[in-house]
Amino acid sequence: MDISGFLASPEGLALKAALALTAVDFLFGVYAALKDGTFALDVVAAFLRKHLVGRVFPIGTLLLIGYYSHSPEMSAAGLAAGAAYLAETAASVYGSINPPPPSVMAEKKPAEAVNPVPTD
């Protein structure tokens, strides 16, 4: 099992992109929360659990299985899931960089009601 071969493959590049974008989303999210004064340490654990364990790990598993079993179906499923995750996470990064104006936010429901922090 050659890990460098996997990392150079489309599957490996997709996994690296997902991990890199997760890190960028995390950093910009923390920055935005600190700037807004809404940072809470428990949200960091929830983010890591939701993104890394709930999304990136399953996508990476599909990509690894697809690459090492030479299954184009599994690779395609992993790449499609990775593309959807990248699109969603890129939108989150954009929202952290360019938040909506306060007038738009006043019209929306509180974030807790729309997207509650997961609890165990």
C-alpha cells in the first residue's frame, strides 16, 4: 500500500482539498466569532465533530476504498460527496469573510433556532 500514490491520485487530492478547506473554514469561523463576540469554546468541539468526523472522515473513507479497491463507483461517490462538501464549506468561508449587514440579520431568526449547536 503506497500512500504517496493515493495522495497524488484524484481521490487523494480531493481528500487534501477537503481537509485544507475545513481548516480554512475553521480559522475564518473562529475569526468571525471573535470579531462578533460570539466565540464559545464548546462550538469548536462541535465544529470538529460535525465537519471532521461527520463529513470529512466518511468522504475520506469512500475515497480510500475507491482508490485501493480500484472501484470507480466508490471513487465517484467519494468525489461527488467531496465536491458537495467543498461547495458547502466554500459558502461558509465566504459567509465568514463577507457577513450580511446587520439589517438583514435582524430579519432572520436567531442562529440558535436555525442551526443549534449539537449536544451529546
